[in-house]
Amino acid sequence: MEELDTVRAEFLQSLPGDINRARNAYRRMAQAAALKMDAKSFAAHQTACKAGLSHLEGLIKLLRWASGPDGAESDKAKSPAMEGAEIRKLIAEARGALAGS
């Protein structure tokens, strides 16, 4: 159990920075691609955006796990309305990044 606590402590220390770097990389990629995207590259761009968001989601889930049982359980206890609000927020942020906000 001590090894697990050590892993959790290391994750708690490093994951916030990892999440921030991944978010910034996603924003840079989305903004740069939006400036030179044509209709032909749209599908590839959308696939890359989905991969970036999936990566962020995985890092956030790891952070919740590292935060302890309460953090991991909060994922299961979310109402559909809360999940929908989070999805809408992510979509708005992605649109803002694409628009160059």
C-alpha cells in the first residue's frame, strides 16, 4: 500500500503541470491549424483535436485517482447534466481556440 501512496503523491505533484502543458499544446495546435486549414485537411484536424482532448481527459482522470477515493468516485457520481455542462464548456474552449481568442 505504501508503493501506491508513493505513486499517488508523485502524480499529485506532476499531473497539474502535465495537464497545463497538454492544454497549452492543444491550444497552440488548434490555433495554428485554424489559420491555415482548408476543407481537405478538416477531417485530420478534427481527429487531432479529439486526440488532444482525449489525452487531457485521461490526465484529469489520473489526477482524480491520485487525489484519493473521493476524487475517483466523483467521476461515477456526476449527473448527466453536469457532464453535459462540462462537455459544452470544452466545446466552447475549443471553438475559442479555433477562433483565435
